[in-house]
Amino acid sequence: MQFDLDEDRALLQRSTRELLEKEAGLADTRAVMEETSEGFSKPLFAQLGELGYPGLLLAEDEGGLGAVAFAAVLEEMGRVALPGPFLDLALAVRVLAACGAPEAAAWRERAAAGRALVVLARGEKPDRADPEASETRFADGRVQGRKTFVPFGAHADALLVETREALVLVERPAEGWDATGQPTLDHAQRFAEIRLDAPAVLLADASAAVPLLADVERLGAIGAAAMLLGLMERALELSVEYTTERQAFGVPIGTFQALQHRCSDMLLETESTRSAVYRAAWAEEHAPAEAPYLAAVAKAWAGPAGRSVCGQAIQLHGGVGFTWEYDPHILLKRVKTLEQFHGSTAAVTERALAASSLLG
């Protein structure tokens, strides 16, 4: 599929790249990994909030720009392996905007402006990231239960918690919110297991929450696939740069045909991912009946393709490719994280097969 961004979205993508390359390059990611407990740059996220980035998925009259712009921004964030909960925050803002409670409007305004961190808490099994039927309970204005792999949950100001009875808002209390870190392969991402016995505000009952969470799954898959695309792009660029400079037998190793074939395969997987991502984002805006299928397809393709491309980048760097001083391992670790979250490859493949039967 040949797809070009319109003038406004192309400008947004260019300005985002300039901002991130200046303020959040891979060198900055390393500093965040090694020196901060939060796992992300609070000043940068405040700046993104001032510029309206967390509200990209809102309605146009509220400052949103739609799924294609969202994908373009996430692609740029993938290129720098941006640490932090931007994708999760944008999804939470989208959910809050769809809820009628006064508390939802207040938190949406704060979160969209970058003044508060709000994320969803859905999964409950410590051995898998995909959410299943919730066992967490909501009754008499309190939520009780446990959530696992909550993104940046230890530093969130509020959680949107899925329970058996409803979707609820839980503000960080002095008591009743016990967060334990869950380390993963990706040092720049932070996850937490959170045990809750705290006051909560009803946002949507169980039936009303179903379409809200379906939006989260669909848009989360598109956003994660777009980040994977950006990671693949950067991995390919680093590989071409390295094979052009590194010499063996007196010539650049990029002149060896076998390595050229590897780079060609990496380019093919990257461009195929681009087609899948932007087809899904376009459908989200223009063909909603096709969007669930195409979003699942994009994520199902992007995960393994990203692992392949970023894995090849390490191979093309040879013995130094996996060392801390070089960048490819950062990209591969983020790929491994994104492959499991916002729909693991297995889960989105099943989702795509189920959605395909509804297309006729």
C-alpha cells in the first residue's frame, strides 16, 4: 500500500522528530535507564503535554488529530526508543474523555496537559501481559484486588482499573496502594504489581466499559505497532552506517553480498510493517468496520518483524552488537517489550482471525 501523510500530519511528524532528536536521543535514554527511578523524563513529558501530544486521540474539537497522526508520532518515539508511558497515557486520556463522571473530566484535563500520569491497570496474572477476565472487585465505593504489569504504576497519580463490576478511577492514596516493581528485559520501561484496597470512583459499568476497552486494545495495538516500526527504521539505519564504516580484508563489510542481502530483508520487513501500520490507522478514521481486523494484523506482523530486524542489527554489528556501549540492544529490548504488551503476538493473531470472520 502506498500511503503518504497529508501536509499537517507530515509537519507534525517532522517537528516531533526534531524535538525528540534534540531532547530525547538514545544517549538520553541511556541516562534515564541508569540514573532515574521513574524511568522517564518528567520535564520532557511536561513539554509534550504543553504541546498537546497526550490528547492526540481526543476528538478534533478537543485538540485531537486522529489515529494517523497518533501513529506518525509513535513511529518517531520508536526511533529514539523513548522511555516512558506516552502510549499508555494517551490511551488513558482517550478513555477518560469517553466517561461522563466529573472526576473523569478533571483527570482528563490534567493528564492531557502533562500535569498528571494516569494509566490503565487491567492484567492480573504475573506470567502474562494479556488481560483476561478480571477478578478485582468494586463495591461500596472501594476497589480490592491485584493488578500486574501496570506500566509505570509505581509513579502513577491515578489508575483506571478494570474490575468485574465496572471500570473505576483510583487516585493514589496514602494507604491502600501497594506497588512492587516487576523488572523486565527492557531497563527503560517500568512495570509494577499493585495491590489495591482503596477508594474508587465509578467511570463506567461493566457493559459500558466493553467498548471503551475495545478502543484501548485496538488503538494500543496500532500505537505499539507504530513504535515497532520506528525501532526497526533506526535499527536498519544503524546497521547500514556500521557496515559502511566497519572494514574487513581492507574493504567495508557492507560490500559483502551476504550482508547486503540481510539489509535488503530488513528493509522489506520494515516497509511491510509501515504498510500495515498506516493501513490500520487509516481504517480507524475512515473504515471503522475494518479497523479491529487491520489493527490486529498490524500488531501481529510488527512484533515478529521487529524482533527479526533488530536481532539482525545486533548480528550485523558482530561481537560488539550486544554490548552496553552500542545501541542495537536497546532497540531489541524495547521490541521484546512491545511484542508482549498491547496484545501479544499470539493474542492479536487470534483477534485478527476472529475479526476476519466478521468482514464477510
